[in-house]
Amino acid sequence: MVDRSKLDKDPLGIPVDQTRYRGMVGSLMHLTASRQDLVFAVCMCARYQAKPTKKHLEAIKRVFQYLRGTINMGLWYLKGTSMALTAYVDADHAGCHDTCRSTSGSAQVLGDKLVRWSSKKQKSTTISTTEAEYIAMSGWCAQILQMRSQLMDYSFTFNNIPLYCDNKSAITLCCNNVQHSRSKHIDIRHYFIREQAENGVVELYFVTTDYHLADIFTKALPR
């Protein structure tokens, strides 16, 4: 997608054929299982399948144009590498122009192999970047525990799983048991990650945006 460009409902735009647009989005959705560089753009275009306009059609055509030039790109999994479990979580605060909701992006790496990733709009509106990052971290912590449980069936045990985030305030909020005035409005279900951090299941680390693998799932990146 165009860097720093956000799609919206475009109510005054020229309508296009819904069936054709949905078919194009559906075709690209299959590729997101192996092309994580398409995930954010395709998921963004998929939000406007109800009433697509010419603006949305041009955005989805741009994805096809990019795909044609990168047809040989893909994931490569080598055997015999380490099995360390690592996760990256990011959030784009108020990234949706229509609802002002944030977009959560996450990546899960097993050794040096990318095994799970997602780009998803959050279900509630957040009032700060810290809250958006905190909710994203809490949600992805549950995914980490699911992966950890599956790997335990194969005799792999993981503790102190590194969880990287580029927001120090969100990390502090996860490690602080005192619920002060700035966090009282956050839904109690998101405090799930605090318990996991206390039990030593996950360890939270700061990573700069330049080295944040999940950044690709929250915004359109430059060339």
C-alpha cells in the first residue's frame, strides 16, 4: 500500500462491482498463509467489501501489481535449527479512520522460523498508544500460551518466553500490579498478561521500531 495512506469508507466514491472486488480479496486471502508481507494490505482492503469504491479497487490492484513483481518470494524453513519461542507485538493507535480503533499486529517465531502472524483491528477504541499496545500484548499472550501448550505435547517445555514490544509504558503497565488512575478504565480481562509475567511464563522486552518484526502488520511500509 501507499506509505502513510489509510483507507476509509469513501462514501462519496464511485461504487464498483462487489462480486469482483470480493473475489479479488478472497484470492489474496489464500496467499496470506505464506506471504506475511501481504497481510496488512489485504486485511485493510477486506474491511470494505460491503460497499467497495474505485478507491478500494485501486488499492487491491496495487497489491496484485506488487505480487507480480515478487512472485518468487516466500517463507523458507530449515531443519535442525533451534526451537526457542519468541513473540513480537505491535499496535497502530487509532489506525482506522472510520472507527478510530487500533490495529494489532503480531508475529511468533520458533527458532528462526516465522510460524504465526496476524493483523487485526481491535474490538474497542483506546484512548492512548499505551493502552492499544497493552491490549495487543494481552491478546497475543493468550496465543503464546496456546502454542506453548501444543509444543508441550511434543515434549518441548518453554518458560520465560521473550515478548517484544516497542512501547516502554505498556511494558511497565504489565509489570506493575498497582492499578492507578490511568489504567482503571481498561477492561479487567486484559490484565491476564500480568499474571503470566508474574508466573515467569513470558518476559517482556523493549525493542526499537526499526527492529520490530510485527511492525509490518500494523502499517504500510515504505519501499
